[in-house]
Amino acid sequence: MIWNETKECMSRDEMTALQSKRLVKLVDYVYHNVEFYRKKMQSKGLLPSDIKGIEDVTKLPFTTKDDLRDNYPFGLFAVPNSEIVRVHASSGTTGKATVVGYTRRDLDIWAECVARCFTMAGISKNDIMQIGYGYGLFTGGLGAHYGAEKIGAMVVPQSTGNSKKLITMMLDFGATAIACTPSYLLHIAEILEEENLLDKVKLKTAVCGAEPWTDKMRIELENKLHIHAHDIYGLSEVMGPGVACDCEFHKGLHVCEDHFYPEIINSSTMQPEKDNVLGELVFTTFTKEGLPLIRYRTKDLTSIDHTKCECGRTSARIGKFKGRVDDMLIIRGVNVFPSQVEAALLEVQEILPYYMIIVDRVDNLDTMEIQVEVNEKYFADEIKGLESLTKKVAHTVNQALGLNAKIKIVEPHTIDRADGKAVHVIDKRKLY
């Protein structure tokens, strides 16, 4: 299945037939090559012959990040280490790192999937593309790099850590496309605006991912930089960037579902949800050789839509992410996601989308403070009327959350800018 400029794709029936064929092959492959899955299936009384098609996927066991950590580092690999040509790994900040191994074929498929996403975003061999993701064990840099090379673009392997140099090369090279986190691109736009360089930029497209972001942030980036911004999704365990991407209509992210089978489940009942119902995203990897995964629980909260998109593509689409199961904050019985806070802040034109949520517990009562930056162009005037602006922001945020939060307005450039994934929450309750 190739998504090219003509938007050619399989029909739903053709896709279902291919998925069924690949699931049967995958189950047989992991049963005979990964002890972990063999034992999991045996514990459920399952044999490979019990899986006849994609309709049987719900019979199979789930896989979690803890399973990868428990089998650290190479226990879930389906091939000998001599066939693994590269490894990537998560940061491991909350435990052991999750290690992912790739065969040569895995890398080829990965590049193909990223290339599809970039093509969907309108990037071609005529573009000069800066890669502003970090290189190394993080999958973002190399994943985007090889995908851009696959379509023949001129690749600038910029990485992160030196924004001034990135901007210099962006201008000198005439970069027309960039891949980075949305928060980092917003930071770049901020510097360009401060130095009166926005009219010198030749960017036309940005493909952003690695962190949740709202449509309002996308529109802000598009208006500020005069570009088209697209959302790309992936996670190291499943492959890396390139699992899904949105088209020009931004009505969900098209999944490369000939390689990654998406499900939405209810995290409480573990049962599948219907289309357009919010739940936890689960992936099965049909074609991975090094680290095949069956029903991997991503903990990302979204919904799925199998109807044909306005762009003509028939691939399943996942919605904008509402947050993560493990990122959800419970404040005095109310569920709060950082993305809700960001969306509310973007309603207030005097405020920049740089914020920090600080959760604490005082006298056995949960408290939430949201620190937000005032926009530079409003700063001189609004600093005099700080109280009224604080009330305005508090009203907007509290209406969105259904919860009273303390708002603290801070000066521009007070909150740290992140080169990689932005940190928006400090939960002091976890420190006690």
C-alpha cells in the first residue's frame, strides 16, 4: 500500500484481507521465535492455528511496556542478535529502558512508512528538510532522517541543542521543510519573530510530533510561519515516527495499517471500543522482524475512524490525542489532561502557550497552580493590569476544566524551552 501524490490506496476489503493474512503469519512467527509470547498464548490455551484472520485478534494477549522492561534488554527479540543491525531505546526515566531492535528489513519498512507520511504532508525530492529531532537512542532523528532520504529530499541532520545555528542554516540553506517537536518549532518561531527574520524564511511545511499538541497550536504555527503543519505519530516500541500522520484536511492521522493494526480499547474493561469512542490505543505490528509486538498497549488516549477521508484515502484514522492514561491528573476527583490546559490558554490572546502545571497537596487537599507566560507585545500594558489578566485566564481555564486552578502570570521567557519533548507537569504529590 503506497500513499503517493495520487492518493492511491487499498479498499477496506483489500486491507482487511491483507491484515488477516499478515496476522496469521505474525502469530505463527512469534509463537515459534519468542518464548514470552509462546507462554502467553499457552496460558490462554491458544495455538497459532486458532487464529484464522484479523477478526481473531481479540483472542490474543496484550503486551505492555512492563513486559519489555521485564525482558530487558533483548528478551523479546524474535531473531538472534547477529540479525539486529540497530537498537533504539526509551529514556528509562521511570524504570529500565525499553529496548527496540531492528533488522535490515525493519529499517527499510520504517523508512517507507516515514516517507509516506512526509509525502502526505506535501514534501518531495525538491525540498530541503531540516531534522530537528534528537539523534541517538531516541527514534525521532534517525527515523525522520531516513524517511526524508527515502523520498529524495536534501536532508540537513540538524538535531537539537543549538537553536541559533538551526536558524542560521534554515536561512542560509533555504530550508523548505522541518521535522521537530511542535513546542520546539514554536520556540524557533519566537526567535525568528524577535529578530525580525520571519520574512526571510522559506519554510513551507513542518511535520511535528513526539508530544501531544492541539489544533490551535497548529494554527498558531501555521499563521506565524506561513506554513502547513502536520502531525506525525509513532512510538519507539512500535517502530518510531511514521506509524501515522495527518493529511491536508487534518481530520485524523492516517495509520500505516498494512504494517500496524490499530485498536481502541476501554482501559477498565479491556474490551474493544466502537469507532469515534475515546479509549486507549493498541497496536499489533504485522511486519516487524526484530521486535514484533502483539496488542501493545500504548496508553495514548484517542479514537478511531474507518470511514473514507476527504482526501480520498481509505486508511483508518486516529484522532488528536487527548492525553495518556498515565498522564491524566486526578485533582479533587476531576480528571485533567495537560492538553486541556493548553487548549484553554490558546483562547487568551495575551497568553503564550508556554505553561507549567504544578500539583501539590496541602492539608490533605490537592492544589493546582498553572504558570503561564504573557505575550511580549502585551507585556508592557498587561503588567499594569495583572490582576484582571489573571482573572481572565483563570475564568477561561476553570471553565474548560470544571475545576478552580490558581493562575500565576510570569514574564516572557520565564518557562524553559525544550529542544525535545516539553515537560508541562510537576506533580509534587509523587515526591512525598
